[in-house]
Amino acid sequence: MTDDQTRKRRAGGRAGNKARAGSAVIDQMPWRIPVNPDRPTEPLDAEGVQRIHRGAMKILSDIGIEFLNPEAVEILRRAGCIVTGTNVRMDEAFVMEMLGHAPETFTITPRNPAREVIMGGKHMLFVNVSSPPNAWDLERGKRSGDFETFKEFMKLTQYFNCIHIAGGYPVERIDIHASVRHLDCLYEKLTLTDKVVHAYSLGAERVEDVMEMVRIAGGLSHAEFDAKPRMYTNINSVSPLKHDFPMLDGAMRLARRGQPVVVTPFTLAGAMAPLTMAGAVALSLAEALAAIALLQYINPGCPVAIGTFTSNVDMKSGAPAFGTPEYMRATQMTGQLVRFYKLPLRSSGVCAANVPDGQAMWETSNSLWAAVQSRSNMVYHAAGWLEGGRIASPEKFVMDCEVLQMIQRYFEEATFATAEEDIALDAIREVGPSGHYFGCQHTQDRYQTAFYVPFVSDWRNYEAWQQDGALWTPERAHRIYQQILAEFEAPAVDHTAREDLSRFVARRKQDGGAPTDF
């Protein structure tokens, strides 16, 4: 590696992928899987961890979880759980035995092996905003999701190196019928990006279609697809104390084929969970562990993770609140328990703000730094989330990616290195008590890569900023987003794979796609 290449690898905001050969909208960090070097924040002492664990086990053994899927109920009955109708109770010994099968880390390999990601340990993966029904931008305001906006967000997802996974739909597309929506969206996702993708567990047909499309896009045989993780799903419990039919169905289908399942209860303290953070975390863990025990019984060793989405509501209005002190503590506490269970952790980068303003950024930053402090391994909604998940915004997406790059830079050893040249005694001696460091050799050798270089932030003084148009941050982000779209070029797709994908989509559409009730 040349000295110039080394400098670029270490640069805080440099040397990123280009949207198209010969041009770069921003000079971004290269693709990497961040590694969190910090000790996690642990608000609970050892007894506190055990109290919450015992609470979760009591919920599972004494109260039980409603499994609204007859196949899942029958499997757990055969496993020795106590079944009363749809209520399933399981004892601690069974749960812990099942957890013992689950891997602490695993990899997911998409159609481009260079985009393989590692889930678990100290690794941290950032996922695009997923599932809002609406979009908002500076030009068009708030509107219902559509297919063209969906594709815009997929281009942003591919472009930014700090986004590692193309998760759920960044915005729902109401202009495509639900029966075939997944076919069109996954086709675009698999051709506009080469990153790990996700399947919604919303019916057998959708899950099976997505697995087949991922297999086709990767040019894989059925055996090769099943041999290692290639994609994943995220399922949510119906808090309090329920798992519904389609989520369990999809999770079981993926688990049988060795594809990862993230189980994420959505527990809002004061509404769907107890008002106290400890009670909300205990309930959330019980719901997650119940589903994971089921999946491990079906296929011991299948990759799984626990997700946390525990926050609080505004007790005046009942609206969800995110990025709150309680949200941060709940995420940290869940991280302690998930490490106790030796599983990977998913959290989220979320806010309740309606537009990409100051509230949006401080709440999202609180959420993202809670993810860092809890040693989260996967961060959903890391870029683009607004209005408690009801809006996706491209300006917010760009602004969030600035924060994600800052987190990645914060992780780099260069920010806390203590080698002799970092202590810089020769430079201190050279400058002495009356000089400055701008011109000394130590600075000249390092100034180009010493600090993080932003692509949205404007560090000029007021007069220079005003003379250049006085653009506020969302306006600068809007300009960047538009430039990315104008210069975007999709990653290469094998010609045969693309044709096979097109034929599969056409055939499934002719078959009617997935059944719907409308």
C-alpha cells in the first residue's frame, strides 16, 4: 500500500466511493465495518441484571406468551412447554438451553461478497430508515410513499458507505398493489444496491419470494443459499405478550434455511409496557426470548439477534417519544442483558420530530449514541427517520449520515493513539511557549488527515456562510441528495442473474403474487 493510500484509509471524511467514475458528490469515508472499541455503558449492577433476568423468566414461566400461530404452538408443545390454547409458558431451563445453541456472531453475505457484514461482538452495522408510509423533502413537503421515492432512497442507501444494510422499504409504495409490491421493490433493491437485504415476514409467499430472489441475484444454488446467511428478517412482537401468525411464520421459514432472524418487541413504557424502564425491559426481553427459543428448537444454531425498541410515550398525548433519557437508559440496560444471553443486539436511530430540525438531530443523536453505549451490533433507522417512523426524509438521511461518519471516526484508533509521535514532545519543544503549531513539521506531516472532514456541516464564520448563500443545514443536505441522484450509477449485476430475476418477477405477478384481503 502506498503512503497516499494509507493516508486516505485513515482520513476522517475522505476517500469514499463515487457515484459515477470521474465524479464525487461528496468525499466520504470508505466502506468499512465499524468496530466499537469502548467499554459499554452499564447502568445496572450485577444484581440489577439478575433481577431483570428473573423478571423475564417469571413472565415466561408464570404468565406466558400468546403465540397466534398454531404450528408454533404445536412445536412448543412437543418441546415440553405448557400450552393452554394459544398461551405458551416455558421454564428458565428450557429457555437457557435454547439460547445456548445460538451463535454470538455471524456473517451475512449478499450478492457482492465485498459487502459481507459481521453481526455481533464489537461490530456495528447501520441500516437505512425502514417502513414509513410517508416521505418529506424540502421541495415536495409531506406526501404518501410512491415507487419513485422508494427508488430514490435505495440510491441513497447504496451511495453512502456508512450504510451497511438495505433493510426494510425506506418508504412504503402505495401506488403498487400489495400483492405484487414486494416483487417490484425487491427487484429494485437487488439491482440498485449490492448490500445485504431484508424480507418482511408478512405471509409465506412474500418470504419465499424474497429468499428466491436473493438466491437468483447471487447466482446461487439452493444448497449454496442454505449453507450460510444471505439475507435476514426482523419480526416484531405484538406487545404486550403476543406473537402474531405471519411474523412467526416468516421467522420459522428463514430459521429452517439458516437465515438470520432479529426479534424486536416494540414496548412503549406507559402504553404497551409498564411505566418503569426495568419493567418495560423485562417484558421486552421475555417476548424476544420466547420467539428465539422457538427458533432454536426448530433449528439449533440458526442465527438470531434481540432487538430493542423500548421507549416511552408522552403521557399528555399518548404519542411515542424517542431519543429521550429513558430511551437511552432502556437501550443500555437491554444491551447488558443481551450480552448476558450472549446474543447480538439491534437498536435504532430514531426521533419524534416532524422535520429535519434541531429536535430531529438531538433526539437521533441521543438514539445513535445510546446504540454506541449499549454496544449495539445493528442500528435500524440509522438514516432518514422522522415523525416517530411515519416519515422518511432524504435531507434527514444525508444529515444522519454525517453523524454516522462521525461515530465511525470516533471509533478509529487515530483519535486516541498514544505512540511517541502522538505525544508529540518534539513538536511541543519546537513551538515552545510563544509560537503556534500551524507551521511546525509535525502539523505539516499530518494536517490533511488529522481531523474529521464534514460534508454537510459548515464550519465557516457567519459572514462567509452568509456570502455563500446562507444555506441552513437541511438546504445543504437537499442539494447533496439531489446531486447524488443526478450522478448515481447502479452497481453491476450479472446479466444472467438480472434476466432470471426479471423472469421470476413476471411469473410471480402472473400467478397473482401474494394474497391480500383487498
